[in-house]
Amino acid sequence: MTPQEYISSGLLELYVLQQLDDPAEQRNIDQLRLTEPLIAAEIEQIERDLYRYAQQFEQQPPAHVKQQLMQQIAASITTTTTNDPSSATHNNAHTTKQAQHNTPVRSLPNYRAVAAACAVLFLASSMVAAYFYAENGKAQQQLNALRQRSDTLTTQMALMGEDMGMLRDPNFRKIVMSKVKPDAKFMSAIVYFNPSNNQLYLMIDNLPKPPADKQYQLWALVGGKPVDAGVFDPATHLIQMKRMTAQASTLQPEAFAVTLEPRGGKPEPTMETLIILGKN
Amino acid sequence: MMQSDNLSKRSEQELMELVQQQQPDALAVLYDRYAPALLGVVARMVKSDEVAEDVLQETFLKAWNNATSYDAAKGKLYTWLYNIARNTALDKIKSKQYRQTAQILASENIVHTIDAQHAEQLPTDTIGLTDVLQQLQPQHRQLIDLMYFEGYTQAEIADELNMPLGTVKTKLRQAVQHLRRLFA
């Protein structure tokens, strides 16, 4: 093909968009642009047009995107440990859930300190769990398995580090729940509710694993009626539940409850299995 | 500390050299310059403001971390950023989590879809763009949509539309040329 034929082929456009299926064709054009000024000029023009194309629907990003970006970049420059669990890309998806208003750099959560605190809490709660589980032989096996998984502690810390960042959002409301039956085994249960996007999260410590055919289910009591907020399994990190409709959240849930249901959950709660209840 | 007004007068090549030397102010200038256009591109692909902003942030973070892989001889900076943004957006769209979240949120009566306003709209229903893409033949427009907004490969497009691969290639080349002429 002559340069002119290339120019009218559409191949150069596809080249710029990285849509050439054939890597040989791509390498060919890589070369041609160095040897053929007409092709080089055409490619440059295509790139300019691509930019002008995008400028048609520019959207001003919110200020917090740049802030968070620059904070992460600053952190990556000063970070010396290679094993930092709060790595930039991992945090990315979650940092946008933080407060929308401007936060001065000084009040930025120190992920490493927080992660260290979480490690202490995690160890403390596993030690307390060990105390309560001491009589139960089966739980003793679980505890041993937990000890052997100490290398996954880093992952847990990373998750908790992100959770802490989210929880510092002043929009989040915290609803502490209590045991309905005094001999229930979990340590603490908290629902976090973000009224600005109706997102619900659940944090329950040391909830025992249910039988295989059963699953825990969270309910929001709205206007006296229980509304399904999702099923979940015991976890050591914050669990994201279903998002409430705007209508449900305006009515304001009066309470949250957890019941034990058949695996997969039910549309209506089995009230006899109510384990946890918390008033808003 | 560098003054950003001095920096913005520097050439893109100089700015990228500074980025390669880990100078955040240089990246900030590039962000100010290109983030709006990139966000516009991405927002039409992922259909959720929150996800689009995540992609934008990840794009510039990747640009920062991979600054040394940018070669000015191989093309303009915007094109490089655009391709990073587009690939990041496609990764998100194709990710299991995104699809699961979309399914969960769409199928239960308690919840919204990810972005109820955008869910049913074609990405072309944005002010200013509608006219241009509508000037394309429907088939060309569909090809652009599949390739550009949804990240289909040419082979995938051939499958989807039940068209021979050779025909897809030819028509795509025509489509991008037409599209380009509308902006030239």
C-alpha cells in the first residue's frame, strides 16, 4: 500500500485507537510513521481529532478525585515499606466513598496506624474468642485454623484499613445492635447506614458459622414492616449489604434485625430465629 | 515547590519528564488539562458517575506509576492517557464484581440500579454528541458503539452481528473514517 492508500484505508484511525487486531499490521505502521512523513502527519492529525472528539463531552470531575489522587501520589513517594497493605490501587475503589467535602490533609486517616490498631483489635478479639470457645472442642479446631491463617492477617488488615477510611465518613450513622438471647455468641454487631447514598453495611464480630442449610439475613424495619437487606455469612470485615430505596430511607428504618433463615434467605423473616436487634 | 503556572507553560514532553522524576505538580498540571475530557469518555462507557471517577483516578495513578513507559515519539500524551482510561474502564465493565453488582442491584425490589437515569440511555444521548453520531449510517454507528463503548474485539463483533470478520474489518475502517470526517 502506498502512503496515500494507507491514509484512505481507515487503518491509521484504528491504529491510534489501538483496535488493529493484527499485531503485524501494528508493527508495520509503527515503522511507517518513522519513514513516511505523510503517514506521520496523518497519524498526528488523527490524534488531534481524537482529542477534539472527547472535548465535545467534557465533564468537570469533582474536586475530591484530584485530592485523593494527589494524596495517594504523595503517600507513594514517602512510603518506604514495600509491604504496605494499603496500596494505592487497592484503595482506589473505596476512597471515593469517603466524605465528599474537602478534607484538609492533616485529618487524613493514617492507614498504617489504623491498620496496626485493627491488628491489635483483631488479635484481642480472637483472644477473647479463644476464652469463650475454650469449652467448645469444635471451636478449638476453628481457633487452630485461625492461628494457621496468620499470613492472611495482612489481607484482613488491608480490608479493615479500607473499612476504617469509610467509617470516618461523617455521613455514616452507626446503629449498635444487641443480642436478643443472652447466650448468643457474637461479640458486637453494628449496622452502618450512609444516608447520602442509602448504602448499608454490617459489622459483626465472631458470629458463629450457621449450619450449611441456613444463612443469616439482615432486615430493616421500615414503617413497622421488615424489609430484606440481604443475606450474609460471618466475616471479619465490613459486609456490604443491599442499598435501600430512597423511599425506605426517607421513612427511616426504625430498627435493624438479624435472623437465621434457610440458605438464600426468605422474603419474610422467621421471627422465632431473631438473634440480634438494634433500634435506630 | 514548583509553581503550577510556570509548569503549565512547559511542553508535554517536559512535563512527562518531570512526572518520570516523581514530581507530583507536573502530574497535577496534566490532570487539570486532560481529566475533564477523559472523564467524559469514561462516563459514557461505565454509566455510573462513581465508577467513572474511580476509573479517572486509577488512570492518572497508572500514568504516574508507568510514566517511564510513555514515549513521545510514539504519539501524543492525550492518546496515551485515553488508551489507559479506556482499558481501565473496560476492565471494570468486564469485571465480575461490576457485573454482579449490576445484577444484584437490578434484580431486587429494594434497590436501585447502579444509575437509574443512565441505564437505558445509549451513550450517545449526550448534549452535543447526539447529532454527530446520528449522522453515521446505523450500521457504522452500531460498530462504533460495540468497539468504542463496549470494548468488543473485531472477532467478537463478527460473532455478535453474525458477520464475516473481513466485512467487520472493512466496515469498521469506514466507520472510523466517517466519524473522523464529521469532526475534521
